[in-house]
Amino acid sequence: MSNTENLSFLTRAIHTGNGIDSETGVIQRPIVLGNSYQLPYDPTDVNWSSTGGNLYTRNGGANQRYLEEKIASLEGGEDAVVLASGVAALSGLFFALLKTGDHVVFSSVTYIASYRLLNELFNNKFGIETTIVDTSDIKNVEAAIKPNTKLIHIETPGNPTLSISDIAAIAEIAHKNNALLSVDNTFASPFNQRPIELGADFSIESLTKYINGHGDAMGGSITGKKEYLNIVRAQSQVNLGGTISPFNAWLIARGAVTLPLRMKQHNENGLKIAQWLKEQPEVSFVAYPGLEDSPNHEIAKKQMSGFGGVLSFGLKADHDTHNQFVSHLKLITSAVSLGHDESLIVFLGEDDERQYLYPEQFHNGFFRLALGIEDTQDLINDLKQAFDKIRK
Ligand SMILES: *Cc1c(COP(=O)(O)O)cnc(C)c1O
């Protein structure tokens, strides 16, 4: 369908980026796996680094473009670039925007690769200055701004503490200081939160998570203004080469069709299980932005329409009891990642090098529980029988 702008999120998740194939008449976009396209009679004028498509799949492919159309629409942005992973999207944006002498302010709570990229690789290799601050308090962001601040990068909710930063307020600080704001929106998904509509310049997703939703393909996206995304395409896609495979783009576009339906169940499982965990005597804390007494809950309510399926919690127990607890779970699998159809749990031990950046309650080891879309009571029953076993 070509013009889907006036339709609701639910409808656009299905129709935007889909259409009838002109060759076969089939009503689902086919997977286009070929790498190379027929050249014109005289190829002398072809720009081998162009990003318009129909040249070579690293420069852009059909399934990538269909998915980009869907993502841009769901995020409410002018354009989107889809790359091979969430980390390819993060590094691709940073590489395209930043140069030696620029300064970046970024959240103390982020995905580990964002921390490595900004705090170890970009600053050591390219001389880009970085300042890490707790962006859940906007005063810290304001205080960290320098004349050469080019970019503020935040993650909200942040992995793994679920800390919430105020997107609209930080966008205002960025723009007042001629800087840009990028938001890693992976923990919310565009169903629950749309950073561009709140004033951010870029929304980044690991498509690997909620948007694909089935734990079987990797991808990443950057949504924002065309003027910047054209640079990302030319520099980071064509020349760094992080192009998504057509098959993965097709799988993610297929998964994204049910994003709105799946997110409703993730949100319900997140909230109900956060509330249930809080009542267990062995639980030392539960971090979930949907809990009324959670830090910045008012901001979370203002900028999110649901709080997602990921929560963190601690046990009043020693190291080995944490591992025992996980081993007793039958339905919930011990594995990293989130936003899958099935529920996943990971015990994050006590030796995280960034722990000093987290609130004290996270210092003794904790679980990150990424709830899937199973029945809520079945998940509670699984947790309950694991609690019963460590109680014995
Ligand atoms: C998983 C994740 C990423 C990285 O995405 P990949 O697809 O694994 O490269 C980035 N940010 C957040 C918040 C994530 O959870």
C-alpha cells in the first residue's frame, strides 16, 4: 500500500511497506536474494557508491527498503535506515555524525556496546571526547554540555537498570546547545514510545528484539531526518558494509506485522509480574518503570503508553542460590536477549565493570527477566515453583 499515513499504528504495522509484486501479482512482498542488478547499456556514469538501489545489495536492497518504509512509519520519522544489527545501527550513526574534536554526552546506563563504542573505541581511535552522566536527572545533562558537544545519546528505559530519562526535556537541552539527540528505544519499541515525536533527532532500535519478536533474525534501525540518514547510508552502510541480509529484512518485516498485538501481552506480563515479584519475601527489589514507586515513574507515564516486558530484580540470597533459582525454572529459559516470544532470564553477576554507575541495589548480582508473550499465570506458576524450591 502506498499512502498509509492516516491509518492507525495497528493498521500501518500490517500494510506499510507491503504491496503487490508487479511481476507475479503475489500480495506479499517476495524475498529478493540476488546480489546484483542488470547495468544500463553504457555503465560509465554509474556511481558505484550510490545508495539508490538496483545496483548491488550492499548499496541497498528491495527487502531492506520495504522494511525501512514500515519502520519510518511506525516511529513517526521522515526516513529510516535498516542495518545488520542494533549495534551496526549505533556504530553507523556515531561514525556518520562524529569527527575528531567532537564531544558526546551519554547515559551511564546503556547497552554494553554503546559504552564500548563511545567510551573506548571512538575516543581512543578517533579523539572524540565523551562524558558519561546519569541522564535520569536532566541537571546532569545540562552540566555536561560543552561548546563542542555534538551529540547526546540516551537509552530509556536503560539496560539493565530500567532507568528512565526525560526525552522531551533532553531534546530541548540538545537543541538549545546546537547538539543532536539520539535515543536507543529498544526497550520500549515504537509501540510504547516514539522518541522522534517527543523531539529527539534519532530513534535507534535493535530490530532483533521486539520488532522482529521471534528471536530468529538480527537487524537494527535508525529513524530520523533524511539529510542525516543519507550520510549514514553513504558512509556506514556502503563503506563500512553493515548491510542487512534480504532474508533477515523479510523475516523482521513479517514479525513486525504483529508488533502491536505482541506488545500488549509483553506490557501486561511486565506489569503483573513486576507487581507479583514485589510481594515475594525473598525479593530485595524490582526495577520496572510501570511500578508506581519506581524512579521517574511520572516521566515514564508521560512519554510511554506501556512499559514493556523487561524488568530487573534482586534476591536476598547468595551467589549460588541465584544460579539454583534459574536452574529450577522450566518455562523461562536462561539466555540473553529480550522481546522474544518466549521468556528469557539472565543472572548478571557481581563483576560488571560499570556497576559503580548503577544504584546500590544492583551491586550484589541481579536478574534481568525479559518476559515473552506466554500466559501471565503460567509464567507466575513457573516463578512460584522455583521460589518454592529455593525456600526448601
Ligand atoms: C540488544 C540491544 C542492542 C544491540 O542490538 P543487536 O541487534 O544485538 O546488535 C542495542 N541496544 C539495546 C538497548 C539492546 O537491548
